[in-house]
Amino acid sequence: MNVALCSLQSNVFSYVLSLKLAKKIVVWGKIVVFAGLVIYIGYVLRQQRFDWTVVQRQLQTVAYPERWAMALFLLTPVNWGFEALKWQILLRRVENVTFWAAYKGVLAGVALGFALPAQLGDTAGRVLSLRMNRAGAVGASLVSGGMQFYVALVFGAVAWGHHLMVAPDRATSGGQLLLVILSLLSGLGVVFGLVRRPVIGWLEKRPVAGRFAKYWTVAGQYDNREIVLALGAAATRYLVFSIQFYMALRLLGINLPVPISASGIGLVFLAKTITPAFNLLSDLGVREAASLWVFAPFGIPAPVLLTATLTLWLANVLTPVLVGLIWVWKLKLTAE
């Protein structure tokens, strides 16, 4: 066992050393962030030892917990259904697909995204599910991810503003500065949406960027109606998984006022969105660490909060991954 473990560690270390400098920075950056998350979660658990009896006592205070659990899991296909709708809308400029075909591509992307870095797996699953014009689909996938990121950013800015009011100890100069930065980034997103076509046209003429134009020029082809429809699907999906998070909290007997829950959920999803993803872990750990910090002022026991976030992860990530594996096996590496 020790020999095998040492061999595995040696292989991983050799892999890291073989990467170019830019890739090494990304890899080590992820390792540092992940280590920081683990250390923070461990620190909190040392302050509040994980005790299943605390979770069991909390569950006993909930009336009809099975209803909260059922509603949480029933919303999972709805959640990813809106993601499929957004993907279908954006894909029309590349290839006309049915909603069901878009749904299968999204699930395949979720499954591959569980094992591959950042957005690489998600994009690969969606693109390989198509039969033609896969280069253009890469751009559509990037636009889809960018829209979901922007929605999380805007809602996160509003959530942080409310959080500073309900947790005044965090309304420091740094906290106020962060609010200004989030607000400016939200505004810049609107500005970019208005000037996206001239910017993309300018990039197409650049020697370096122009070589990869076939992958991202589709971003300048969408009209305002398509942008609004896709952003609407992204915002609706955000609201659906926010409701799922709230149901996971209620399932574990965490009954905070709705505005406080909503702002806390918005901040957790903001942290999850801007934090790098980790191979084989997806966002597991990010949501937990963010939840422990965000809800710390409200006196929620750490074991209860961690159980709630893990339940949400099981419903929204692991379940779709297992279903998506079905479609991964049907992907074709070559296009027609």
C-alpha cells in the first residue's frame, strides 16, 4: 500500500513538473485554494466537533422532513432543464437541436466536468454531443458559462449589500470596497453587452486572436432577443437552485428569515462561481467553506450546516453526474 501511494504521489508530482509555467501556476493555485478551504473547514470543525447527534436532534425538530427532501430532488431536473433551455437558445446560431438533445448534451457535460478541470469537461461534453460545427459550439458554450457567471455576479452583489446590513461587523472598509467592486463589475457586464459586436469585430482582425476566431465569433452573432432569452433562462435557473438551497436548509431545521437566507445563499453561490473548480471534486468543499463563513454570524451549528450543503451537492451535482454518464458513453469523438 505504501509503495503504491508513494508511486501515485511521484506520478502526480512529475506531472506537475512537466507542465509549462502558466499551467503550473494554475495547478498550484488550485492546490493552494483547495488547501485553504480544507484548513478552514477543519478549523471550524475543531471549534465545533462534528457530532451526528446534533444533526439528529435538529432533524427531529422538522415537521415532515421527507417533503423538503422530495421537493429538493424533484427540482433537480428543473434546474438542469433551464440550463438545457439556455444551451438550446444559444446553440441555434450553430446547429438546431431539440430540447431533449440539448438536455443530454448538458448532462454529458456535467459528467465530464466532474473529472476534468474548470469548464473544459462541461464544454467537451456539450460539443461532442453535436454532429456538426463543433468549433462554433465551443463559443456558444463559453457564452453560456459567461452568462451564468454574470447572473451569479449580479445577484451576489445584491446579496453582499444586504449581508453588510444584517452582519454589521463585516461592514468594514474592505467590505464596502468589495461591494463597490462587485457593483462596477455588474455594470461593466452591461457595457460589454452593448459593445460586444465592435469588440469581437476588432479581435477578429488581430493576428493572434484571429487564428481562433472560428471558436468564439458566434458570440457576436446573437441578437438582443436571443441574449435576453438566454439571460432569462440563466436567471430562472439561478432562482431554482437558490430555492433548492433554501429547501436543504429547511430540511435540516435551519429556519432563518427569508431575506437573510436569500443573501447568504447568493454569497455562497458567488463564492462557488468565482473559485476554481477541482478535478474529481467539482465544487465540493467550496460551498461548504463559504457556507460556514457566510452563516457564521447566525449561530448555526457547523455539523448541521455541512450536512445541508452536502445534501444539496448530492441532489444538484452527484445525481446529474450519475445520469450524465449514460450519455457520455454515446459521445462521438469525430464530427460528421
